[in-house]
Amino acid sequence: MSTTLTPAAAAPADPALRARVHGAMTRRRRLALALPVLLLAYLAYVFVAFDVAGIASRARPENAATLLNDFWSHKTHVTRDNRSDTLQVAIEGENKGTYPDGQTPAWVHTGPTSDGPTADGTTAGGETVIDLPDGSRITYGRDISALIERPDFGTIRVARVGRDITLELPPGAALPDWISASARRVNVTGPGWRFSMTNARTETFRYAPGWELFFFTLESPFAGRSLPDLVALALWEPRLDPARPNLAGMADDFWNNRMWRHGDVVWALGETVLMAFLGTMGAGLIALPLAFLAASNFAPARLIRLALRRMFDFFRGVDGLIWTVILSRAFGPGPMTGALAILMTDTGTFGKTFSEALENIDTRQVEGVGATGANALQRARFGVMPQVAPVILSQLLYYLESNTRSATVIGALVGGGIGLLLTQAINTQKDWEEVCYYIVLIVGMVMAMDSLSGWLRRRFIKG
Amino acid sequence: MVDAPASLHAPADYAALMRRKRLYSGVIVVIFVALMASGFRLADARNAGGFIDGIGHVFDFPAEILSEALRDWRNLPGFLLEFLPSLIETLNIAAVSTLFGTLAAGVMALFSTRGLALWPRLVPVVRRAMDVMRAIPEIVVALVLIYLLGTGPVPAMIAITLHSTGALGKLFSEAAENADLKPAEGLASTGASWLQRMWFGIVPQVAPNWSSYALLRFEINIRASAILGFVGSGGIGYDLKTALQWGQGKYDEVVAIFVLLFLTISIVDALSDRARARLVRGGQPA
């Protein structure tokens, strides 16, 4: 704060003024110094109180790796059960993504089997060859063993001998850091794949970019087809399933996709928006008449006004969290509970802001309407409403947008809407691609509501 | 909806205009009522318990917990003290995230305001970034971070900070757009750097408005931090969840937590209301 003063101003005539200015400057400087110090002290306290140092020990970086990988890629498990000697190929190892009877992706070759596919849909016996993206190849032998051929390294043999897992490296090779081996388990990691053998199972994971089976699951006849292929099927090719047209079949299989549940997700998004809409608008409808009774220039009695004011404060003070807890006991999980929780909190907020808007109106317009012999209701409709409508509308629209976000959170608490799906997916701790999908949808939904409310505001409230 | 009639030559024109306006309003009202009614029915149908059944039982749970709390009213003061540390944790989460959010939002706002931005080309990028930060609900970030960092206050803090940055950034940038550029230009003529121009030319002008928004945000963040506690990141929300899961026998704790939350929110609300009124009206001369 260095101010260069002109010589004339440098010597003020009044020494008292000079002292006062100096005093003020010193105080300011002290304040400017004290504030950052106080802030730092507070942050230091929080650093200790939140145990930020302990985060490092509790953090699980391997979780971060899983999560980041899962967000954009998926893996296919090729699993041989070492006890029953059956082979299963499943996307993400999930039941819903298991390849049916003897079918495998193109990069898994099942050799001539001794006794063919077994009754439970898995393939038994035989040799299985798995081609991996980096040119490596893994062969599950007929006995419980596997050959891993890495072009840059050589052939590794892993086998179960008795109850132990043994590892044979190519002659002369040292154990590289991408293999971890113990008597119970051997892990081999390569670019885009992972192999492990334990007593119970031999398993290979092959990673691929993209979200698996996003459009159709494996049981759909449309699974795994290319876009031109699908367009041709939809438009002119004969029906794959004689019972239904191809286009209807595609829509149906997509909507009822068991892995991604697109239909349920759309319903959940709708529920979330519905909660926000019902809650906000319901609160507005309830708060408007109450706001008239609570505004000093309309209140019929001081007592009513004060009582309503306190009531608004109470409704706002009882947080959405508390309303949610109380209401879900009465109404059970679902969108109605969420809508009512939003309604409760916002009735308080709207009551307060609306009555403030009503207190700030211009009385001349009301008097003018009154001069024509209008009654109280008509005065309110033609004298007051035109003045407060823009404020009310913009409040409602602003809260509609912000409540869409709240409805996601409340949905997670009361069990409704996209918030519920999201928490469920996060709690499984493995469906991160679904979490990513929901996050993208939520962000899209909130942004869409933002634009909609902005558009409506501009449309109805022209400057 | 307050249209001023632009140029009306004849009363017939005016009557036609009014009729059309009334028709439009009527259509909007009908659409609105239809949306509300069908929305209500849909929500009612998809809810586990119906509205009509539930409305009679709204007071069952409050009555149950209150009667238990009344029976054991002697425990209440003890519980109020017992949960005070959790309440302080919740408040700390809100305070720190408001603080960091305000700082980050201030920087982002200056970077995203036309005429002030250091790199004008980045303005749309920063704006988009703030839009995304605003759009992600806190719970999403908090739950993912709980998976990565373990339970505790830090995930909630980061989640709320991110959201606050986005929400405040937009408001801050709107306030900064209205700032007078002359002080900054004057500073520029003395050879002041961008940082100096902002700090001495713009920030003093927007400070009252910015602090008022930040105070409002603090209120909102207290609520958010309580809710995030409920999904597992510490603070009073977590205690509430534990007490609720226990059920009967711990309802006096539930009541104590409700009372603490209610008092805190009401007090902070009233204080920040007063402070904001001073900041915006009575504070520094414009």
C-alpha cells in the first residue's frame, strides 16, 4: 500500500487528521497481516483435526488404478475351474456377460474336446488357446497347466503339482518383476492382460477399451455386430427373430439390456427430475399464499405474520436431511418421499423470499387498481402479482435447477431415482463403468435443467 | 409476463392482443396443472408407500422419538455435549470447503470474465470447467473419494470444495463483469502487472459481493456436509445414521442430533443474513 503523495498533500495542515489517517493505515496494515496468519492457524488446526497426514496411510492407490481402468475399459475373464475342469468365458466375470454354450470370442480357440460341451453350458476338457493383444499367447493344457508365450521373453510354464503351483521360466531367464510367484498362486501381468493360477482356478483377463455390451448383451442376436451391419438389419435384411421386426427387436434388447438396464436408468433420471419438479413447484404453490400473510404490508395481524415467519425459519432450519429421515418413515422409499422432503425445506425458503419481495413492491400500482373499485383479490392479482411475478418465477426456476442436484442426493438417502442407482453401483465397488455412465448422465441432466431453467427465465422475464 | 404494449393503433388491436395473451396464459396454466397432477400420480405410484396412506403417519415417527426423548430427557444435555465434536467436524468441513472454494472460485472468476481474463482464449474453457464442477453433485465425488481415501472428513471436504468452486465461480464472475474497469486501467498505466491490477483494482470492488455469496455458500455447505456425513464421511450426519440404524432406545440421541443441527443451521442462517445485509447495503460505498 505505498501511495506517492504530491508535495502539497504530503504535509497536511491538520496534525489531528494526519494522526487519524496514520492510525487508520496502521490498523489496516495490521489487519492485512493478521488475517492470513489467522487463516493459516485455522488451516493448521484443521490439518490436524482431519488427520490429513493419516490419509496417506489409508489411501488405496490400487483402487484408483482399478477405478481409472474400469471407467474406460472392460476385461473378459477366461476361467478354467481346476476342480471340475470346465471353461467359462465371461465379460467382467459376470453372470450376465457369460458367453453361451461353447461360443467364445474370436481370440479364444478351444481345441478338440474329448467329450464336447457339458450340460451346464461350459466347455469341458480340451486345450484352450488365448491370443492376447500384444502377440502373447496363453495355452491352457489338458492337464492343469498353462503355457504363456511372450514374444519378447519366451515360454513360461505354470502348472499345478500336487497342491502347489510351480513356475518354469525359459532357460537362463531371471524372474521379471511382472511375475509374482508363490506356492499358492502365480500372477503374470502383460500389456492389456493378466494371468493367474491358483489351486482352484486358472484365469486370464484380457482388457479392451470401451464399455462392454453397452448396446446389446450376449443373448441378443444383435450383440457384437458392426454399425453398418445393424443398419442393414434394421432396414432391409430379413428378420433374425421371426417373431419381431429387427428394429423393434433392437430397441427392445437395448431398453432391456440386463447389464446396463437402460430402461431403469431412464426411469430413474425421470424420477429425479420429477422429485425436483414436484418439490419446487409444490413448495411455490404453498408458499405464495402464506407469503401474503407473512408480508408486513398484507398481513391481517401482526401475530399471524410473526408466527408464519417463525414457521418459515423452522422449515428451513430443519435441514433436508432431517425431513428426509422423518418423511421416509411415513412414506417409504421412492420419489414421493424425495419430492416432499424438497417441498418442506423450500416452502420455508420461498416463504421468506416471496414475502420479502411482497414487502418491496410499489404501492402506487396497488392503489391505482384499488381506485377502480377492485376488491382485495383483484388488487392482489392486478396490482401486486405483475410486480412480484418475475422475482417469484426466477426463484422457482433457479431452485428447480438446484433441486435437480439435491434430488440426486436425496434419492440416494430415500432410495429413489438415479441417486439410488449410483450409490448401489458404487457400493458394489466393481461396477465403475456403470458409475462413470451414471455420472455422465447426472452431469448431463443437471446441465440440461440449467439450460432449460435459463431459457425459461429469459423467455418469461424479459428485462 | 409483464408485456408493455408496444404500439397500439386501435382498441381492437389491444383487445386482440389481450385475448391472445390470456389464451397463452391459459394454455400454460393448463399444461402446468396437467404436469403437476400427472407427476404427483406417477410419483405416488412409484413410491413404496402411497401419499394417502403415509400422510396419516407423518407424525408417528416424530411422536415416537419425541416421547422417548421426553421420557429420557435427562440424557439430552449429555448427548448434546457428546455430539458437539461431530458437529464441529461438520462445521469444519463446511468452513474449509467454503474457504478453498472461495479462493479457487475467485481465481477462476477472474480468468473467466471477459475484459479481465489474463488469457482471453481460455475464458470459454474455464467457464465450461466451472459448469461441470457445478453440475456434479457432491455425493458423487464424495462416494468415489471414500473408495479411494477411506472414510473421513477429507472426501467430503474435497467434494464440497469442488462444487462450491463451480457454483461460486459463476456468481463471482457475474459480479466481476459489473466491476468498473477504470481502476484497473489506471493501475495498468503505472505498469502494474495483471496480478496487481486485479488485486488492487478489481478485488476491492467485488469483495463485498463476493463475501456475501461466500457466506450464503457456507450456509448451504453446512447442510451438504451434514448430508455427506450420512453417506459415510464423518461428522454429525454419520452419528445420526448410526443412531437411526440402532432404532428404538437411541431415539434420544436422534433428537439431540436434530436439535443440534437445527440450532446450528438457524443460528448461522440468522448471523449470515445480518452480515450479508451489512455487506451489500451498509458496507463500503460503491
